Amino acid sequence: MKTIRVERSLKVSAERAFEVFADHAGYASFPGIESSELTRPGVTEPNGVGAIRRIGVTGAWFEEEITLFERPHKLGYRIIRSRPPIEHRGGLVELTPTATGCDVVLTTTFRIAIPVLGRLLTPLVARRMAKLFGRAIALVDERAAATASAG
């Protein structure tokens, strides 16, 4: 299993950042993501607990179920199906308000569940995902700032 942890400070409020992180359909414009759709709405709100999103990346796809939705501080998820197969212990986006915006910590623990090959692929995929998460967080900051100035 490999754990990725990416931490950044954003210039926007936790509320604004949370809205972008929770907009599952908007993930399709993040780096490395080719498609994203909400395939099942959540129990109390569309992007909330119980929601399932299907995300396509080059050569792979995965479905994630939202397991924690505490606006505007925590968004938890777990991969429930994927190709290639992934064993996932869960992921979490945590937002903490600061005087100038918010801090975000994104963590996920997984492994590629293919005998032999998975041991080689997991660390490679983890490094790539850490870079993509960092770029995605920067885009969240930009989008949330654009939304704040438009509204």
C-alpha cells in the first residue's frame, strides 16, 4: 500500500474550495482526467454521502463512493471499482480555515491489485498522482477565486 499526502495553502475560503472539490462533474477539467460523471446522487444532496462518481483517466477508470461529506471541512471517498483493479483504503480532502484562506490536505492510500506487476506500478502511479493532486489543488484555488469574484 502506498499513501499520498499533498498539503497546500489556498487563498480562498474553505467554503469556496469545498464547493470545487465537491463538484464531481467538474473533475473532467483537472489535469490527467479525461471524463467525470456523477452516476448516483448522494443520500441528502447530489454530491454528498453515498454519491458515486466515475472518473476516466488515460488507459484506466475508477468509481468512487463519497463516504464523508462535512461541509466545508472534509470530503472522504473510497474507490469501489476500477480498471486496472485498485485496492483502496480511502481518501480524504481536509480543509482548515486560515487568516488568508484555507489549508488543504489531500491523502489517499492504495495499491494496484495486479499480482507482481502491481508492486512495480503502485509507486510509479503514486508519484504521478501526487503531482496531479498538486496541480489539481492549484486549479481548485483558481476556480474558487474566479467563482468568488464573479459572485
